[in-house]
Amino acid sequence: MAAADSTAKKLEILKSWLGQVSAQDHLWLIRIVLQDLKLGLTESVVLDAFHDDAMTLFNLCTDLKVVCHTLHSREVILQDADATLKVFSIFRPMLAQRSTTNLSDITDSMLSGKHKEFLIEEKMDGERIQLHKRGEQYQFWSRNGKNYTDFYGANPSSGCLTPFIHRAFKPAVDEVILDGEMLAWDPKTERILPFGSVKSLKSTDNTELPRALFKVFDILYLKGKGKPQGTSFLYKPLIERRQVMESGRIFTEIKTRLEVCPCTRGKNTQDIRESFEKILQEMGEGLIIKKLDSTYHINSRTKDWYKVKPDYMDELGETFEVLAVGGFWGRGSRGGNFGSFLVALVDNEKSDQSQGIFRYKTLCGVGTGLSVNERAQIMSKLEGKYFDWDKKRPERNPDWLDIGPGAGAVPDVWWHWQQYDF
């Protein structure tokens, strides 16, 4: 497989192998691909058995070779010089806790330290990336340890981002590690493109094409030119890390290329609500609430950072009565059933309820929240009542339905709103 020089050859080898092995072998192959062997042996169990400090070092470097060489004996004590961040040594980032409590509980947690304010950031719909820089050498890594250096640029003359941001860094900065979100910016619409769009970006000087935008929200390591050693900010409070990052001594912002993630200060639940309403008006995803005296916890979710989205908390959401007007066929475990539904709202401007004339405009797709039994009941009630959406002859599709911009795509099938009763 490793010697195959094309995807087609790899698929040919894989198909041949799959036809010769047992169902049990198929199961283990899937478990290996999913990285879940279901043996009860997590990486923390294995590493803790190897050495008391092994998990700590692994979180800082994600390199088993380094862990085994450094802690070759249980009698070896992890030295401070090894237990710190280093440029090009990839770590697992700190993550935000999903909010399942009400806003007042989050506010109480944020204000439990010495500061009577907390930080409010926009939750961006991009990919978490850590940027490592040493001189003119760059590396870009995802939260799962995937190397995107070739894509974004290993030096100022390669990639779709590094050539445009290298000049932003101050000459006095020799080494730096930044934590942030990689986004795709569309100059034509002046908006952030949906998640996943980053992968399709190209390195180009065309100012009208979508581009990579790195929004920085944390600094974790810094070494100045001529300095014998750098400074790790892991154990510095967030308020100090933001001050260093925003000081202008590290880099100068380049709009739509390299920016500091904007933030506001909050003191109570009302501040969170106001920020949330503003984000939703701008079609944002949600908020990240951070404690000002929080330190950076590698590979951890703590109550120092909370992510707040409307689908997490009832008090931030709105209830709509919508009409299911179409369906999208499911895949995998949902094969043969509708994986999601297209829902719509009454278009009051085009409807005449006194005459029994109703027109609808689609709102969005809904794919979660239903049990297997509920899906089966819906399929049973719709049996024989739905029609394929005709993409070639639009006149065959319902004239009472307007596909709104939020729907994203036309459904695979549709049904008349008067033909069923859920």
C-alpha cells in the first residue's frame, strides 16, 4: 500500500485485500482507522504506566520518541527545561468547555478570581491552528496534530499565507508560537466563508479570490533575537498574554491576512446577552467566555473557558414553528431514510390566509433531535406522498415554495404541506 503511487492503485490493493479477509478483520480495520480499538487502553493509561511524567511531556510535544528517550527510566525526573513549550514541538491546545449551565452560573465562575471582568470573544467558524515561527521558518498545525505547513507556507516564498504575513512580524522577534483560528475570507462579499472553505484556498496575488485569514487569540512562547532563551507564557494569566499579543511588539496586523481576534470585557449576564445578539445579527456562530486570570492548560477543557452557542442553552435560543416540506436522503446508519429535513416558514407577504392560499419560504435543514423510532414514524406517514425534486425541469416543483438563501440546497424529495399530519 505504501509503495502505491496513486489513489487508484491504493484502492485496487485495498479492494483485493478486503475480499480475502474475514468480517472480524473488517471490524479491526475500521477500529484502527477510527483510532478506537475499544481495549480500555487510552493513551493516558499507557503513558502513566510508562512514567509518572510521560503524559505531561507528551502533551507538550506529542512525540512518543521524545517521551521514551527523555524518560527512559522511571527514576528519571522530568526537568523544567524539558517540561516547557518549544518552537516546532507540537502540543495539544487548550479547549473551551461546552456550556450546559445557565449564564448566571458561567458569570459566577468567571468572576470567582481576583478580576471583576471577563473576556468575551467571538467563536469563529474556522480551523484551530497553532503557528510556530523561527526566523524565516514556519509551521502550521491543527488541534489534532495534522501538519498544514506545506499548504500555508514553510517560508516567505511558499504557501497561501506565509508570503503575505511574514513582513508583519517585528524584526526583534526570533521565535514565537501563536494560537488562533484559520478562516477563509472572501473579498467580494467581505465575509468569512463557511467552515471547510479553507482547504480549497490557493496561493495567488489575485485580490478578488478568497484568501486565508489567521485570527490570533493567544501567544504561548516568545524569544527575541540575540536572547539566550525564550519565555513560555503557559503559566501567565490570560490578561498578561493578551497584553503582550496586543502590544504591537510581536506583529503588526494585516487586515484580512493576520489579525488579533477582537474581544470585549463583560461584567454580568447582560453583557454576554448583548454580545451574543450582536454576533447572531452578523451571522456568527457563538461566543467564547474566558476568565482573565486563567492560565493555559495544555490538552484540557476547564471551567476557565466556556463556549456558548444557542443550541447549547435554551435561554439563548428561539422557538419556531416550522413546516417540513422536503427531505434529504441519509447515508450510513440513516441509509434508506431521510437523514435531514428541509423546513419552511409561512411567507405572509405572498399568502392570503382568508382565501386559503399559503406560500412558504425555506429556512434551513434540520438533521438532529429525532430518535430512530420518530424517524421511522415519519417515513411511514410519508410513504407514497413525496416526489423527487426535478432539477432539470423546475416547473414540476411546487410553486408555493420559495427556496430561501439559508437552506443551502434544494431537497432530494418534497411533499405537499396539506398531504400529511405529523
